[in-house]
Amino acid sequence: MKISCPLPINKYDIVTLAHGGGGKLSDRLIHDLFIRELGNSWLNTAHDGAVLEMNGKIAFSTDSFVVNPLFFPGGNIGDLAVNGTVNDLVCCGAVPEYLSLGLIIEEGLKMDDLRRIIITIKNAAINANVNIVTGDTKVVEKGKGDKLFINTSGVGTVPEGIFISPERCIPGDAVIITGNIADHGIAIISSREGLSFESTIRSDTAPLNDLANVLFEITKDIHVLRDPTRGGVASALNEICNSSGHGILLEEKMIPVSAEVKGACEIMGFDPLYIANEGKLLIILPQKHAGGVLRAIRKHSLGKDASIIGRVTDGPPVVKIITLVGSTRIVDMISGEQLPRIC
């Protein structure tokens, strides 16, 4: 994969799709514009949500969903929106409790499709044990909204003794992924382009709070949690390296990818490390706890394919990988947009 250095934000006259792709341009947009102009002690951490002091610790997070198509194997934009915000709260170490729901609906959306999505949202909230307590609806003219955009914000409480932050990872920590990567992104592109494989590739969208409960029953000494959505595992780990100042060394042979997804990536020329996931956790924790955590989460339906895929290292904040042939290469943050409109 050819890696190029993007221009500074002030050199762009327009916003491009790559600015929302979870790679270098997204990172530049967030840090050079949003954090520079809006920054404070909470926003500057560039975490999945903010942990706030309000009669105890709470976490607050927000996300917007613009997936195309609205319906895909394994889910639709409705459960994607609920699960996405639930999982961002989980990655703050929080117990998700309340969500808001904002809808921007394009004139002409089929009412049956909207009803189906709302029912999915209801069921996803029940499954994640959260309540939707406030919301907003706007309808825009045909051609101005691409059917449906959803925003969800969430609030959760952070239990005593849990402190999750990308700055906490230290050399020697183990890196765990809770299952096969790249399922969601490949399910979206397959559905969008009408591609078919021997078996249907389904999105992994799922709420991860129950899996996190299993994790915290083993130990509360978890340094980092991250759900590798846009930009995939590669971008998530690069962000963690940048926050902590440490490197991460991966082992390619340990990274779980299903045979169907691996084949699809080979056909389409994609690297699964850069493909979005919507039901996986990256866990960074002290090595002494890694074995016990791995055994416990493998007993959970959402963690049965979990694997220790690497470790945190001394040195520059760079992600490297030991390939299947034994060589080592850098896994950089992607510069452009590999798959637009996937979450």
C-alpha cells in the first residue's frame, strides 16, 4: 500500500470524503481544526467519549451514522447507531445507561423502511440495556439527505476503580482483539456493490457492554479499550500510539480474519487492518492479566475468536507488524478513504 503525506488542513479549499475516513486526514481535521479551536482538558484527550465528574464519574459520547446502504447483512443503520454509541461508552470504562436519538430524514424515504429501522433501534436498545430518553427529528428536501442520517449521544456511569485512557498503555502491555476483523466493512461494500461470495459476509455490529462486564470481572486493571471502527485496527492502534508515545508490535499470524473476509479483501485489494469493525474491542492491559482475560472472553459469544495480537513497545509511537514471512513493516495510518459511507 502506498502511503503519502496529506497536506495541512489549511491547504484544503473543500472537505473531502477522506476527511471522514478515519485516517491521516481525519486525524488532521480533528487536531488541526476542532481540537485547536474547541480544545479543553476533556476534548484534548481525543478519546471515544468524555469522562466527567458529576456526583461520581460519568462518560458522555456522541456519534453520527451515514451508512450506505441503510440495510446490510447483519443489521441496518438503526442497530449500528445504538451499538456504536454504546460501544464508545464501553471504551471509556462506563456502564451505558441513556441515549439520545436524532434523525435527519430525506423526503421520499419509504415509511416501511423507517418503521423497520425504528423497530430495530428499539430492539437494539433493549439488547444493550439502555433507554432512549430524548431525541429530535428533521426532514429535509429530496436530494439533500441521502435517505437517512442518525445521531446518537450516550451517557453512562464509570464504576469505582476503572480508569481507561489511551495514555495509560505502557511497554510490555498485551494487545488483544476480541474476534475476527473487517467483517462490517466487507459486509457493507459487498451489499453496496452487489458482490456475492460462497457464504454471506455479515456485519459484526453488536453491543459490547456485556463482554466488557466479563473482562472487568477478571481485572479492573485495563489500560485501554478501543472499538476499531472507521480506519480499522490500524488507525485505532496508531491513535493509541500517538496518545501514549509508545510503539505497538503486532504479529500477523495472530490477527483473526475469517476465510471469507480474507478472500474478499484479496479480490478487492483491501487490507483488513484498515477495514471498519462494529462489534470488536481492542484491549490493552498488563501482560500478567492477558491469559486470564483471553480465556474468559473466549467463553462469551462475542469473544470466541479473541486473540493476543501484539504488545506495546518502547521507542517511537509507531505500529509495526511481523509479517507471515518473518519480515517487519510499518502499519501507518491510512492517508485517504478506503471505504466511504460505512458507519
